[in-house]
Amino acid sequence: MLALLPYLNIAQILISVVLIGLVLLQTRGMGLAAGYSADSSIFRTRRGFERTLFHLTIGVGVVFLLLSIVSVVVPRFES
């Protein structure tokens, strides 16, 4: 089971890079002053690619969380 640990670490690194890229793609269209404008409290519906990107980010985040938990639990089975 311990032989699985290097593969889990590599998968976790790859998933983290993908997650960083997805988060950066989401915030790219926001602009610098988007958080400070007076009308920033207006609710806006995500559509099309933006919605798909949002759901994909959540899915990759969940996979990253599960990989993190598994990579902590796996070495405990050996000892």
C-alpha cells in the first residue's frame, strides 16, 4: 500500500496545478475594481462557459480534497 504513495503525491500535484488554473480563469474577467464598486452586491447568474467552469472548479476541488485525505490515511495503514 505504501508503494501507492508516490503516485498519490504526483496526482495531487497535477490536480493542484489544474485547480489553480481554473481559479485564475474564473477571476480573470472580474477586473481589479469589481470588489470595490458600489453595485458589487448585485446577483448575477452564471451561464454557458462560466457556469461550466464554476462546476468544474468545484469538482476538481473535491477531487483534490479526497486525494489529500487519502494521502494522509494511506501511510497509517503501514504502521
